[in-house]
Amino acid sequence: MEIVSVLSIPLLAVIMGFALSLAGKFFAKEEDPLVNAISELLPNGQCGQCGYPGCAQAAIAMSEGTLGPDCCPPGGQALAQKLSKLLGVALQSSSGAKSYPKVVEINPELCDGCTRCFKKCPFDAIVGANKQLHGVLSDICTGCGMCVSVCPQDAFVYKTDPIFNDGWAWPKPELS
Amino acid sequence: MSTLLLSAPHIHSGMTVHRLMRQVILGLLPALLMGLYLFGEQALLLVTAALVAGLLTEWLCQKCQQKPIGSLMDSSTIVTTLLLVMSLPPHFPWHLGALGAAIAVVFGKQVYGGLGQNLFNPAMLARVVLLISFPVEMTDWPAPVPVLPSLPMINDLADAFTGATTLGSVMETGSSIIHLKMLPLLFGISPGSLGESPVLLLLGGIWMIWKNVIDWRISASLIIGCLVPSAIAWWVTPETILTPVAQLASGGLMLAAFFIATDPVTSPTTPKGRMWYGLGCGFLIFVIRVFGAYPEGVAFAILLMNALSPLIEGATKHRAYGESK
Amino acid sequence: MLFSKSLIKGGVHPVGQKQLSSNSDILRLPAPKRLFIALKQHSGAPAKPVVKAGDRVTAGQMIASGQGGSANIHAPQSGTVEKIEEHTAAIPGGGKQLMVHLVCDTEPESDYLVPTEYIKLNTDYQTREQLIDIIADAGIVGMGGAVFPAATKLRSTLKKDVETLLINGCECEPYLTCDDLVMQEQCVQVVGGIRYLLEACGAKKAIIGVENNKPQAMQSLIEATSEDDNIEVKALPTHYPMGSAKQFIQALCKVEVPKGKRSTDVGVFVQNVATCAAIYYAVRFGRPMTHRVVTLSGGALERPMNIEAPIGTLISELVASCGGLKSTAERIVVGGPMMGHTITNMHSPIMKGTSGILFLHEDELPQKSSSPCVSCGRCVAACPMGLLPNAMAEFIANDDLEMAGKQGLSSCLLCGSCAFICPASLPLTQYFAYATGEIGRQKKMEQKAQLARRLNQQRSERLEKEAVKKAAEKAAKKAARSAGKSPKRAAKTIEQES
């Protein structure tokens, strides 16, 4: 009688193990759903600020856990929070100096209208024409910096995104 | 002038946690003094030892965590320690009482992250630990021997008692037909816990309700939760069940109704949730008293309901303004 | 108290402190030398200035026209526009705003503040729409707290049936008595304004709700409305936040405004008493909204009182009229003590929505340090909106704004009842103010990210198409070259032939 009870548990374990491995085989997904979900959220600017050549690679790195949820400057805090929820990774608490999302601005004195930047901008956020002063649409610009790297005049400056620079806002309380 | 930009409101009701705790201590005081009067210097030693141990432990814990040591922490510790000793047998060994207070502070409160974070009532947690660890000492109920030149009436009444609590003798004999005098029972002049004088606890409790320190909902529903089933049970089998009034007046019920179940940290915050919480506490006290292995079930009932408290709170969220009914 | 059924949910009973400033009449000052009139008087886009530096303006002349949800602004006094530049404003955060700097003509003779000579508005009207237009022209905004343009609110009633007009004379904020004194001293104007409002919003009856701590105002209003069958004066219990529109409606009409809806959706229209007086002046006399009554009070002020002042008067000048400070004002609060905000610079002007300026002594203030939450539930009981402030604050403290939103953060009035009652002195209101702003910004960022994604997709599609086109052109070129003729020349020959 005892032998039955001793054996029944391992037997159960073996059967369930089999069932699980079979389920894994039959219900396997072609693509990792997590990678897709992450890609859905990323801005897709292929700016490379996270250290990966493109957003698809970054998504894979995130799903593998080698890249944190707060690695995407264009996505800002909102994206970081969504990703941290999706990945189940806690965000580093926002202590100390808070960094706000940035956008770029063109210094009109330096721009010579070479058109390099607006050809490079992944979001078409720069307007301009040959030999004419270019401008940045700050409500599209994600601050990815692709333009900054190609500008021969060094005419780009970063500034805080106007969304975060619109007047004064109550800060989060700090308890004594 | 302050150059800080400070958030509204710029006035305050003046109610502070420290004041709340102080008022709870004041509410406890009559019953505590009665206990000390009835049970003598041994009880005084127990209370002192527990208070010193509780405060010392609190101080050490705060120090180790490099947290500020405020008067607030102290007053909440005093409340916890007092609740613990008032639920102990009056002649409980003082060093074990001190151990209990330390357990209440460390395992009841500090391990959860300090004041406001604990899931269970620290005093009741410590009491259960003591009950399980020291069953003999925890069930040794001396008869009250008033210390001071005793008033003749109290002396007369006190003579009538031997060493068993009302609830304990019902449990042992299985019969409610015991030698029971209501008046001394009401004033705690009977074998029982240090702080077991129902009328004085009731007075302290009503004063706290009047002062808006505790919510009447918990107290009232706890009493109803115990009273109604015990009344029914007594009506069915009066031979084995105490009368409803004796149920209320014995054991730690009054202490629970006004001082333990009303602990804000471990009770729900919603008004409806408080009703259910109180009812649950009262009913569980009745169930444990009548059907359980222990004569008194206050500590267990409170701990059980503490565990349910977040659940109750979630289930009794009231309707917000403008939401459909 | 225990079992009495109150008219509103939750709420608190702060000490009124109204006696400080309610015993003296409204003071009217000679015109100040200089006015600083902010172009952004309230939420919405700043008004567009229609004058420029050096222009002469007459009292009552429009100096900025409303745009994008803002109201017109008029010159309170005749004078010269010195410049339109930034100046410290009495706004949360104490930032600067664009203001019209007006150097007033000195009229040493006139002790009455409101000039007798001013440019009058056109006050002819036949229809409701025209009546509302007069109110719009006069630049009247709600003077209760939200500072919403009255005409915009009235226009929304054109499409909806308004049964009842509710006039808010609660003034539930402690210290403030400006509405009280307006009701006492200008009750005829208030009632006159109500009659115009009844016409403008199409309501059949009006109810004036006054908290029962203002018996004199009640009495004046009852006398002033003795001939109006359709205007009723009702006493309400003194209970904060009775004057919040949603709670006011709940108390008087026993209905709740459903979440996400407006008061007009339940057939009521709410307006403040002082706004009614302003409407009366505008429609009856063609006088735009250029002045308002401000309460100056607080334990640190020598002579607390109410002053009728032109919009744009510096707070420092008003304080001087009250005899200055008698002790250190630990906090200067603009608005009421429950919902107002602190300022650090008295050299900022009052605006259309400035109901009071409080100079609070240290003894009147709450303690600064907070202790841990003990879940006492007092905030839950005090919340007039039936929210769980303790739970929301906990989520916000842990940066979980999404959960805070699910708990109903968007319904929060920021009334301060929870923080007022909190024994732990937690800055609950600040948590909610912060989170509300932060959620708004995050939403904007999300929309921006979506836009960026879409643009990026369109761009890559376009680039692809261009690449395909280029490849096709290249192929065609190649084909043409292999046929012996360049495509260009082929095209030319075709042109010549035709």
C-alpha cells in the first residue's frame, strides 16, 4: 500500500512534465509575443540612443532582460512606466534631479540649410529646403538626436520638451 | 516669511496621531488603575516592565534603522504595550511580560516597516505568542486582592472568588450554572485579565467616541456581533451558555470592542467595511468561546479579522460622487 | 452629529474666522498709480492685447480680446499703456506672466474707485443670444473659484434645458467674506443680475444658497427678492466644501452630477453671487468687469477688511491700505485657506479670480512635519467625492499613477478636506495636484509617441515608394539607353513632333 503512495507522486510529476513539454511543442508561438508587445510601444525612430541599432533589436534585448525599461529617451517616463509594467521590472525610483524628455532646436545663426538633418529625421519633424533655414516641429520631435549627429554646423541644441515646460507644476511631495 | 511654495490647505483640524494615541491612553487609564488597585504591586511591576521593554525595543529598532525617534512612536508603543498587559493575567511574570512587549514591537510592528504598516494588531499578536509559548502562566488567574485599605463592599465581593475566570469555569464545567455575581463582574472584581473591568472600559470607550478618537461603528457592531448569536444560543440552551450580558461583561470583549478592534491600522477604512469588520470580530469571539478549545477568543478573533481587513475594505468601497448607483 | 443626515457627503468643519474681516464695510480706494493687468487671467489661452505701448486708454476700454476660452479684458482706469511685459503674477509657483502695465491718470479728487466716466458697452438686446453677448463683451468670469468665462458657460445652456438657476452664496472657505459683503451691500445688484441670468439661461426659477453663518446677507437677499416669486433664498448648513458646484447642486437639488458630465446636464446652472452683481453692472450700466471685491485677512494683518479694487492692483498696495502687517506673515495665501496657493512676492497684482489674500500667522498654520499614515480613515470619511484619499496617495507615492487614476483621481476637487483632517498631516492635496498634472503630461507624451510612430511609418512607406520609383526610373533609363536614345531626347522629339 505504501509503495503506491510513494510512487504516485513521482508518477504524477512525470505525467505532468510530459504534458507540459507537449503543450510547449504544440502551442508554441512563432514569434515571442513579448517582443511584439514591446515593439508596439516603442517609438520606432531607430535612433539608436539605447545602444542598439534599431527598435526591433532593442525590443529583443528588453525581452531578454539585457536592456532596462527606461532605456528609451524619446519615449520618456510614460513609456518607461508602460514597459516596466509589461516586463515586470521595477523602475529605478525617480529620486534626485528628474530628467525631462528633450527636444531639439535649431540655432538660426548656425544653420546653413544643408538639408542633411531633415533627410535623416526618422519622424519628419524637421522642415526646410536647400539653402534655407530649417525648423524643428517640437510637438513631433522626440529628441532622438539623429539630426544632431549629422549636422555639420553643430546647430542643434537640446531643450526640455514644451509639454514639461508649460508653466509651473506641483512637484511630488517629499516627506520629512 | 516662508519662501517655500506650500500646498493647500493652509489650516488644519489640529488632530494629530500623537494626540489620538494620547487620548487612547487616557481612555484606558480608568480600567488600568482599577486593575492595579485590585491586583497589587505584582501587576504594577508587570506594567512597568512591559512599558520599559516596549519603549526600549522601539528605541533600539528606530536607532538600528536610523529613523527619527519621535514622541509619536513612543505614544503608539505605549498604547500597544498597555493593550498587551491589560489582556494578560495580572500576576503574569514580569520578565515574560517584558518579552511580550518586545515581541509586540518587533514582530508586531517593526518587521512590517513600522507604524501604520502592520497587518496584525501587535498587542494581540504578542498575546497569542505568549499564550502558545507559556500556557501555564497565561492561564493562572489570581483572585483580586485590593491593595489599599479596601472598601468593605469590594472586600465582601472579592471574597466570593476562587481561581477561575467566568469564561474558564464555563469551559471547564460545560455548564453556565456557576456562582456568578453580576455587579463585581461588571467592575472587574473577579479573576480575569489585568484590564478586565467592563464598565470602566465602556466609559473610556464612550469618551473616546465622543472625542471622535475611535469609530462607533466598530465598537457597536462588535458588541452586536457577539450579543445577537449569544442571545440566540442562550435562549436555546441556557444551561451551557452564559447570559448575553455576562458574555459582554466577561473576558476581553469590552477591551476588544473599544480599544483593540478600533486600532486604525489593522481595521478597514470604509464605514461599511468597519461594520462588517466589527460584526465579524464579535461573531468570531462568540464562536471561539462557545465552540473553540480556548475559553476566550478575543485575540484569535481580532487576528483573523485583521487578515480579512484588506479584503473587507476592497469589497466595501462606497460609491463615489457622480458614479451610477 | 453622529446620526444626522448631512446634505453633502463627507466634508469638514474648519473654524470660520470670518469675523476678522466681515465687520467693516467694503473699502473703496483712490485709483492706484499703476496697474498690472495680466493677459492670462484664468485657464485657457491668454487674451490677445489690442493696445500697444504708448497708447492712451480710457476707463472701460477693451485692452485685450479673449481668444481660445478666455474673456475680454478692459482698462479699469484711464491712463497710458507703458509697456506690455512680463511681471510677477500671483499664480501657483510664483512665475511671471505677460501683463499690460498701465500708468493711471491721477485723479486726486475722486475717492470713489469706480470712475464715473468710462466707455460704456452696447447694452441693447432682444434675444438671449444678444444678452449673452453683452456678458461676453464685458469680460465677465465666474468669481467663485473656477474663473470660467460666464458667457461661455451661458452659451452651453442654449442647447440644453435649464430648469433651475442656482446662485452660490455659500462662501464656504474660512476667512473669506467678500461674497458675504457683496450680498449685504450690493444685494439689489445681485438680485438684478439674477434676473438677467434667469433670462440668459432660460431657467424658470432661481435659488440662492447661503450658508447659515451669514444671517445678515440672508436677510438682505430675502428683502431684495421679496417681489420676485421665482427667486428663493435658502439657508444651507455651514459645511465645507458646500460652495463647490457639485456639492452645492447636491445640497440644493438632491441630485449628483454624473461623472464626466456638467451641471447643465442635470438641468441646473450655477453662478456665484459676485458674478451676478458684475452681470448687473454690465447689462444695466454697460460697465465691463474691471473691479472686484477682495478679502484681506489673516492673523498677521493689522486691519483685515474687504476692498473693492481695480483688477491689476498690486497686493502690496492693498496691504498698505489695511494698515500693513502687525506680525510676521508666515504664509501669504491667494484665495481661501483650504484651496488657495502661497505666493512669495507681494509685488504681484490681483486678478479677476482673486477672492482673497490671507496673511497667516504661524499659529494659524498646520504643523509642517508629517508622520506615517495609520489608516485611520478620516480622509475617507471627509472626502466629499467619496474617494479613498489614503489609497490614492499611497499609489502616487509609489509612482503608480495608473492605479491612482483607477481610484478616481480625476474626480478629486482638490478641496483639501482630506489633508485638513489628516492626523498624520500628510500633504494629500499636493499628491493629487502633482499626479493630476503628471498624468496630463504623460498623456500628452503618449499622444506624441503615437504621432511619432505614425509619422515614422509613413516616412518609411514613402521612402520605400521613392526607392521603387527610382529603381523603375533607372530601369527605364537603362532600357532607353539600350534602345540607342536617351529618354530625354526621346521626350524632346515627341514634343517637337506635336
